[in-house]
Amino acid sequence: MSKYNVRDTVLLSGWLFADLLLGLAIIFFVSLPGAQQPPSPIIKWTVTPTSLDPKSPECTGGLTAPRCNIILGETADSQANMSWRASSDMSSTTMFSPASSGILSPGQSVKIAISAFPCQNGSFTFTASSGILPLVVAWHCTLPQERLNFKYKEFGLTVHDINGLLSDSPSAINDIEQQVRNQPFLQQGSVGLAIVYGGTPDDAGISEAQTIASKVYRILGILGQQGFAFQRSSYYVPLYNLGPQPSQITVDVYLYQT
């Protein structure tokens, strides 16, 4: 073998060794573990109950003014605090008290009162941050089929202070409210249509009689807002009776019947 062949073999061995070292270095660096992200905390939360209707023990107010309580909580084995928000698919005016959003901690719960929602089928939804499944409370409510009883009821009112009623005096308004509340058949009834007649002895008093009738309509509406008899009532135009004095009011009401 010539000296040239020996030299070539040595050089070739050197290059092969360098390639081997380079390959091992690459394998070493590739095999190094990268920066590991800590696992996301496990969040567990609950809502009780998951279904409500007007007869549920958590609810009051019946069909016309339902109000229900739920318990929203995070379980003791949950691993972090969480923020939540409440909403409803039935009405944007639905109220959640004490708040419609908040923060929960592991083992903590909060009582939430829900109100100002209609009698219809729908739900209340509680959402949290991304990746946490929402909680849903179903609401089941169906209004009964109703129609008006066309055998109307009639009652009279006496305006003891005409000027006071015309000027919206609180005492005059309260006097009419009390007279309406004292009608026995309105205690458990629900009015669908109300018609009010002001009194006037002659044509000259027609305008005032109609104005007084309008004032009485307004008082009936106030009573409805207070949850008495006229919550779902419609009102006819202000009418008048010829003959009676201006202090004498006649009210005809048509009640709902199931």
C-alpha cells in the first residue's frame, strides 16, 4: 500500500468520526424536553335545582309574577376560583339578585333570586370562562286557556274630593283605591276588561265626567301594578252616564274564567 492510500484512509476516518459526533449532538439536543405548561385547574360547579315550574318549592308568585331561588356553587374539590355570569333566553329584563355575575371559590355557594320573567317555557343559563361547561336551569310554565266571562260585574265609586282627584291628590287617589279593593268579587278575580263611566247631570259636564273616568282608569292600572285584580286588564275609552252627579262613578269589569 502506498503512503498516499494510508493518508486517504486516515482522513476519511477523521471525517466519519466528526460526522458521528455531530449526529450524536443533534440527537441529544432533540431529545431534551421542552418547557412544560402546567395543567389547567379542574373546575367543578353545580346549580340546584336544574328544573323549575310555578309549583316548585323554590318558587312563589304563581303564573303572573313568578320568583324563584336557586343555589349556585363550586364544589370543595374544585381547584381554582371562577367567575360566572347569568342570563335568560326568555326576557332581557329578567332580574338576578343579588347580582347577575360574580366570583366563586372552591366550597363556596350563593343563593340567587330570579324574577321579572314570563310564564313560558325557557331557561336560565350560567356561564363561566372558556372550557367550563355552562349550567342550565329549565323553566316550565304554560298559561291556561282563558276567556272572558261576558256576564260582567258592576260596582260604583264615590268621588269625595273631585278637585283633589282631578289634581292627582294622593289622598283622593288612595280613597278610590280603597273603594276598589273593598269589592268582594275582585279579591280573587282577574279582570280582563274594565269600562269606567263618569257621571254628569247634563251635557255641560260631559268633558269633566270623561276626565274623571280617565283618572279612575289610571288608578286601576296602579292597582294592577301592585298585584291586585287588574294585572292583565285592558281598558275601554272614558265614558259618561247622563243623570248621575259628577261624584258618582260606575265601573263594569269582565273577569277571566278558566
